Amino acid sequence: HTRNDLNFVHFNDPKWSGMWYIHCGDRSSRCRSEMNILAAWQRGYTGKNVVVTILDDGIERNHPDLAQNYDQLASYDVNGNDHDPTPRYDSSNENKHGTRCAGEVAAVANNSHCIVGIAYNARIGGIRMLDGDVTDVVEAKSLGIRPDYIDIYSASWGPDDDGKTVDGPGPLAKQAFEQGIKKGRKGLGSIFVWASGNGGREGDHCSCDGYTNSIYTISVSSTTENGNKPWYLEVCSSTLATTYSSGEFYDRKIVTTDLRQRCTDGHTGTSVSAPMVAGVIALALEANPLITWRDVQHLLVKTSRPAHLKANDWKTNAAGHKVSHLYGFGLVDAEAMVVEAKKWRSVPSQHTCTRISDRRTRYIRPDQYLNASISSSGCAEQADQSVVYLEHVVVRVLIVHPRRGDLQINLISPSGTRSQLLAKRLLDNSNEGFRNWEFMTVHCWGEKAEGQWTLEIFDSPSQHRNPEVLGKLKEWTLILHGTAVHPYHSHTSHHSRSRMLEIPSPSRDPKAHEPQQEITEEEEEEYDGPCRTECGDQGCDGPNADHCLNCVHFSLRSAKTGRTCVSQCPLGYYGDVEARRCRRCFRGCETCVGRASNQCLSCRRGLYLHADHSSCVNECATGYFADDVQRQCAKCHENCLKCVRDSDRCTACNDGYSLAGMTCVPECADGTFFNLEEMKCIICHHSCATCTGPGKEECIQCAKDFLQQEWKCVPACTEGYYPGEAAGLPQKMCRKCEENCLSCQGPGVTCSRCREGYNLVSRTCIANATCNNADEVFCEMVKSNRLCEKKLFRQFCCRTCLMTG
Amino acid sequence: LPSQNVYTNHWAVRISGGREEADKLASKYGYINLGQIGSLEDHYHFHHSKVVRRSAFSTRGTHSFIHMDPKVDWVQQQVVKARVKR
């Protein structure tokens, strides 16, 4: 339990007080703010300029909690093949899922409506792809939409969690994942967040879901308010982190946005955990937009904590990480994520080392362990494949078996960490076995790769089987992912390098030290050995570059501070050719042509070169953005007034243009809207004064003589509605008549016509069949108690009693 | 029961030579090219309106000759994948 922190931030959103997983709402009660979201906000991170999309059944883009952050460019309708991901509405509200997930990421804060998203200033889009036949093409298309624009893809779906399905991405979706991590976010890699399964009650195992089980996805599980395992949760070794979600009826639930502009605190399962982590990652990306897809996974491993989460399998692996099959590395910590992300240096490149077992068939005998080992050097002999420090470990197996659900598979790392790749699945009767299925574990993260890896298979028949048919392990492959050097310690060299650039010191040049050991004391008096090649015609009084009496090219530093000869001036200096000296650039310049502030060619870390003035600045001027890779202020697109990270990621537009997502499009006159496909203004439906699209349901304001009814503009209110004033709107609005009333004059009891099966009694509609045997005495009782005046009792015998006088 | 594939009237096709070449091949066999599949280069989404929308069998007809066209590197009729919201 953490400090009561309500006083730090308060939002006027009606459900804010119920968002127990973000803040402590009540001083007297226990609270659970271990996800430290509030603390991340207090550090100033709210997801600004980060783009998240929800792969699901659509997103209600005009929901008051989403409209402001809605990003059309992060959205697409794969099912309908157009740009509008609005869900298909039906009476069962089947397509509410995407809208619910979206709110958790980026619901607008302090707008007096519903909730506050974890990254409440992030851009949010939706990819509608679950409301139709899902195929490999549909999945691949969805995973590859605008990979340079969208930072985070959040998905809360997958193959059935029925405890008997083994399924994953097809060949195209696999390629889409690979493309995303290689090329997405301009080479930094797309971030895919996935909800681990909901099949806990069916004994399902998330290793049988190829999406959560992929190294490219961040698999997220859930815990209840009290840190218990929720009934729906699946165990598995590929889960990376956890968030709070719903549990038993007595556990508090998660609140989020709902279809038809509403809010909900219904059961959320693991589905809400993916967007929660997507929101936390958005905060981290705001803190450091240059982190790669693997950096994000390292950050989660490093910062997630067991907190108060209860599991009987928490263990500390050989790299010191606490990990569990229920919760991965534990509850996400948003504050730790932003703090670490801010100072994070990218981990070294990913290497992959693959070892295949011999092709000897091994029989899996019932109730016996089959152990198969592979000894791995971590591919030390091949520099480009060498894995010393582990990240993900994948085991590909070819197993034939008469009943797949009877199998349990474990992997034991050289350091002795045992991860359960598969638990017994009572409902899985399939005889298909595992045909090159890939299991994945994150439990060895940070451990050393070298040594003996053991695959342990146990077959425990749960029902009668033909004893003559044995399972067989035909082949298995160990795929180790990781780095050749320590992912964090290798940064020390980066740090020392940057220090070296700040204070150039010739003594750090290793070459300068090479001959030093050969120098003897008597040589100090008169040196007649060879001079360094950088020494000029006056020779030297010693073997090093700082023993030169003059220089061929440039001298660096003064005689007082130890002058030395160099062929080129180091960073922070420029070569004064006439004086043959290296002179300091202006403060902040890394390379320059002179000592003035406007003679810089490049800038030191943290500063940006303004090309027009050749000067280094802390912040780029309006119309420019800070290019962190080139370390310069680059021009925004010509239509943008302000932009971030890229010339075409606009945050404000020049006159005559307005923002559509993060693109500046020409402002369209009233009665027209900007069509992104045709890139021009197109006329709205005749019933709209302003609109967001061509349909009659896409009006923002209604045309003259039209009234707003539900989401449409109509010439006159239809049956069951009456025209009324709308606060803040120039035109009238059609409001609903009282229940069962077909026409009315206004609000309350003003009905003039009723629905079939109802009768008009005292301007209200009363059901026909009510109380047709009321006698005089009974009616007297109704009358004396004035029941007909009370709304609750209106159905109660009023009609009959009125008719009988 | 073993899971039964449900075949759709959509195809994924890999063709090198760009969009134009893909359009040509699509029309040659009666398909409509719905464009590149996400960010996968040379992969196109074809649709055939005269093939039944959902079928238990991979349908045969003149459209299936596309499998044999030398300009086509790879082609796959799309199968419905059961996906569940969590």
C-alpha cells in the first residue's frame, strides 16, 4: 500500500474517484497505486506526441472521452476497406471492445466525462479488423498499417482460450511482425502489446497462443486488486509483465469508456491489461522517443516488480530478476519506466544463436520424464550470432502424440532456471501433436547462454489411451536471442566516450601509451630516439606526441596544460590553419569552423544545430523540430507551424490549415470536410452545417432548419421525440418522449399518443393489461393513497379505476 | 472433431514487378487487386467476386490457374481464422 496521493492530482471526470489503480481515492481505505501512474504524470509524462492504435472491432471516434485524442492517421477499417474505424452498432453492443480498450490508453483528462486514460495526451487510433472474417491477410494488413507513424499497436484478442486450441499467426502476419520490428518507427521497431489469454478456467496455457508467445509481442497478464490470480488468467513463460484488472465480485473493477458515449466498470479480464501497458509504454516513449522495441522489453523486465502479487512460483533467476509464470516480471511501474527510459541507452544489437538437436526419435513414455539436452556455446565461434547474455529463449519442437493435452514441457537453462513451457491441458484431446510449434520463455532473461540446456517432457495420461501408441520427440531446436556484450555494462564505454568528447584529453589515446614502457630515466636528459610523426621540423625531447617541439599539423592545448601534436583537432575544437593550433569551438558546438557562436557545424549531445544560424540551441524555434539522430533543428512540413520528431508530425498548423491527426490539411469551408483519400474538401451531407465525413451520421452541427436527433440531423423529430433546446448549441435537438410514448409536447407527462399495447391515461402511457378486475373498494384505496400521482405506481390500476370513475 | 478449414474468396499473392504487374495478373485470372498487404512488399491482396464467399473446400476454376503462372511466386487462398476478443 502506498501513500495517499489524492491531493497531488484531481480530475473532474466523474469516474476519477473510482480509478483505484491510479490513485488512492479515500484516505480511510486501502489503496493500490503500485503502478505509479500518478508519479509518472507528476514528472510531466502524459503520452504527448506518442501514437497508439487498438487492433480490434473498431473505435467510437466521437466518444467525448476519445474525440480530442482521436487520430485518423492511426486508424483504418480493414473490414470495410476505408478510413473510418467506427464500430458497427447493434442491439447487443457486440463491438464495444475496441472502444473500451482505447479509453484505458488515452481517455481525455479533466473533461467532466467518464475516466482518465493512462496516457491521456497520447494520440489514439483504432484499426477495425475483428468485425468480419479474420484471415492471415487481415491480420498482416492490420499489423502493418502506417508503421512509421504508429508507435504502439495494442491487441486484446487471439485464438480461442478454450484449452484445446494451438494456433498463432500465419506466414503473412509473421512477416508483418518481423517487418514491424525491423523497419517500423523509422527503424526503432514497432511495439506490439498483447493481452495474454483468458482461458484460466479452461486450463488453457498461453504458450499455445502464437501471438502472446512471440518474441515480438509484449505479453501482459492481470492481477486482482489484492494481488490474487484472477479466475480467467492463464499461466505461461512468455508473459512479461502485469497490470491490475477485474477479479472476483468483491474485487474492485477497472472503469473505462464504453460504446454509445458511455462509461463502464464491467468485467475486463486480460483485455484491459494490454492497453494499460500500451499507455505506460507511451509515457516511456514520451520520456525517450529513441528507445527501440527491445529497449522497451528490457525496460519492462528491469522495472516491473512482484509488489504484493501472490504466486507460489516466484523465483529469482541467475541474473537476479524475480519472475513468475503468472505475472512475468511483475506489476508494471510507470514511474520507474519513465525514469529509466529518460536515461536509457539502447541495448546492443540482437544476436540469434540456433542449435538443432540430432534427428534421433525419442519415445515419450507415460508417467516418465524424457530429458533431451543440447550443449550450447552461445555461438561464441560466430561473432554475428554470438549470444552471451540472454533475452528471449525459443524452443521449436516436432512432437507426435496421441493426446496433446497430456503433455507437460519444461526447459532448464544452464544456470538451473526451470521454466514451464507447457502445462497439462485437460481439454486438449487433439492427436496432432506439436508440428514445429515454438514455445518461448523470458525466464532466463539476463542469464548467460553458454552451457547445457535440457528439455524435459512429461506425459501423464488423463484418460485411457492405447498403451501401444507412444508419443515421440522427433526433433527440437533451441533458439537463443540476446546480446554478445552485457546490455547495460556496455554503456559504460558510451558514457566514458561522451565524457572524453567533453574534456578532450590526449593522455586517453592508447597509442600514446604504447612506447612509454620502453622509456628509461636517463633518456629524460637528452632524448635522441625517434619522434612521433606529428612532430615538426624542430624535433622532440621524447617519444610521445606531447614531447614535440613543434607540430606538422596542429598543436592542442597550451604549454601549461600539456601541449600535444595532432593531425586533426578533436571534437569541440577547430583547426586554425595559420596558427597551426586547435582552438576551442563556442560552448555547445561539437565541430565548428571558428570560435563564434554562429560557426558551428554540429552540436554536443542535448543541443541541436540551427542550420540557418549555424548555432547550437537547447530548443528548436517554431517551425522546426529537434532531430535527435542528426542533432539538428530540421524544418517542419511547409503546412505545419509546429511539429515533433518528424517534419510531417505536426502539432499546430499554419493559417488556412487545420490538424487531422498529426497532418495539416487545408481548412475546409463550413459545409465541407477534408477527405484524406482524395486530399480535398468535399461537401457534407445536406443535413449538416459542419461534418467529419460524407454520411448523414457524420454531422458536427446541423444545417439550418434541421434538428439533431441521436447522431443525425433530421428535418423534423421522428415518433417518440420532441423538439427541445440544446445547451450551447444554436439549433434545436430532438429529445426522447417519456417511455412508451409515441408523440409528446415536451418533457415529462405530456404524452399525446402511445405505443401499441399502452393506453393514454392522464397524458401518460399505461400498459393495457394492468389490473382489469379492480373493484370499487380497491379503487378507493388507490384514490385515497393518490397512487396515480406517483410515477412508480402509475401502472397500478389507474386506467381501470379511472374508467370505473 | 478436427477443425475444418473455411476458405474465403480472398487470396494473398506474391508477385515481383510492382503494382502494375499485380494488376495485370489479377485481371488475367478474374481477380480484383485490393492492393499491397500492409507493409509487405510484393505481397498483394486479391479478391474474386465470382467465387463463393465461404466454402469448406478450396474451390477450383479458371481463377485457380493463377497458381501455375510463372510470374506468381506464391499464392494462398485465405482461410478464416477463429479469433476471440479477450
